[in-house]
Amino acid sequence: MQVANIIYLAVWAILAAYCFYSARKLSPILYVLGGFFVFMFGWRLADTLLPVNLFTGIYNIIFRAIAIVFLVVIILLYIMIKRKSK
């Protein structure tokens, strides 16, 4: 395992834990963002452990599609929360 992969895994895990921890105080949207960071952690871990490169070819397209879905959901939730607060 390369040092960069270990750093990426640690960053995604720490960000996910922080989002889940802060979600009660700040905003429930952080649960979805924490879920995205868990997905990023899992994808990077699978890329590190499997002999297949998950950031090329069809796997990269699947990765980007899931990331876009998360982004759209987070944006929609943010808009809904801002409209309710007004």
C-alpha cells in the first residue's frame, strides 16, 4: 500500500466521522455528506486492496455517476433547508 493511499483513506474516514459528529449540532445535511465521505473511503479502500484500478474505464464512470448523484442530493437538500428557514 502506498503512503498516499493511506493518507487518502485517513482523510476520508476523519471527514466522515466529523460530519456524523457535527450533524446533530449544525445541519442534517451533514449526514448525507458523511455518507459521501464513507463512499469515498470505501471506494479508495477497494481500489487499494483489489488488483483492478477502480479509477479507470467503466469503474471511473460508475464512480463519477455516484459522486454526481450525491452532489445533486446535497444541493437539493441545501436548497430545501434554506427555503424552510426563510
